[in-house]
Amino acid sequence: MLAPKWPRVVYTESVMTRWRIYFAMASALTGVAAMLATGAASGQSAGPVDLLPDEGLHGWTRIPFSALDGVKPKLQWRVDPVQHTLICAGDGGHEWLRYDKELADFVFAVDWRFTPRGEEEKRYNSGVGARLSQFGEIYYQAQTSLGGGYLFGNNFVDGALQRFSLMKEMKENRVKPPGEWNHYELRAQGSHLTLAVNGAVVNELPNCGLLRGYIALEAEGYEITFRNLKLQVLP
């Protein structure tokens, strides 16, 4: 008796992306349930944690901004242990440096500044990510640019990816010039994301579709320095 011939399944990039999204959502729901149980048992959360990595970047992982591009060979991230800073040279491709611990509700605060390139340069670009899926298909980014700080990215709405940008909803541009330090605070609580720039809230997203994910820092062609990476996990 001949063995039955089963239809061949071709796993295209879109199919694999869809499965990764579904896995991310299932993982997020499971993780949120565990976090709620833990929080209810403890009744409180620990204080802020310093996330500055060691010189080997242990606890952080480079992932490409686009899964199709892959991570470039050149390492563009380095830690200055004397200044307690994390520096991205911006010369190794478009990518995220992702903190490896999944998070539900949290407050992530970080200082950042661009290395000046001259008075004519206006296109400085980088970002701080919140609630990324494991491979970055879903992400919520706080833009760092001379045009101001605002939220944009790929949201997960009604079972599908949905591109969004809150640039027009930005209350004011509070970003300082290159060479000066800026302070960002990203709060993720339930489905609500809030971005505060230099002490004032400038943007809010009320319908974050991914309730658990990763924080990350973006490399996008410009040298940028980060310091005071502080994470407060919320109960």
C-alpha cells in the first residue's frame, strides 16, 4: 500500500511572521496572568533597577529592525564603564539592542544625547522601544529626533498589525539640541502607554495591543549616548 501524499506546506516570510505574532500574543497573555498572580501575592514591587549592561552587553540582544535584513556583522554598541554610559556609534545598520527580560507593566527612564555633526545636520534619528515582540514585528517607539519626542510603531489591533504615529498629537517639542542631555520616561500600564520628555508628558497611546514585551534602544545611523537606564516594574 502506497503511503498517502500529503500536500506540501510552504512557509513564506509572511506566514512565519504571522505565527511569530500569534506566539507573541499568547506568550504575553500567559505572562500577564503570571505577573498579576505574583503581584497580588507580594502586594508591592521592587525599586528601580539600573539596566546599564556590562562591557560584554550581557542581558541584551541585538535584533534587526527588519527581520529580512538580519543583524550586520559590525558591533556598533559599546559601554564606557568610567562614564557609566552606553554608546551607539550608529554605523552598523538599523537594529534594536533589546533587553532580554519580558515585561508587563513598567516605567523605563533613560537619558540620551546625540553627538553633534555640525549646524547643517538636522536628521538625527534614534529611538527608545517599549513592548516589542520577541523579533520586533510589533513595537512601540518613542522617537528621538530634533523634531520632538512622540510615539509610533506597529500596533496589534483586531488581530492584525496596524501602523500608527502620534507625531501630530505631540503636545510640544521638548527635545534639546544635539550635545545636550534629554530625559525620557516611558510608562506602560495595561493598554496605556505614556511618554514624558524632560519632565512633561507629550504623548499617550490608549490602545496598546501587546500587554507584555521587551524594551529596546534603536540604532539608526547617528551616534547617540544613553545613561541612567532605570527600570521600575509596576505591580
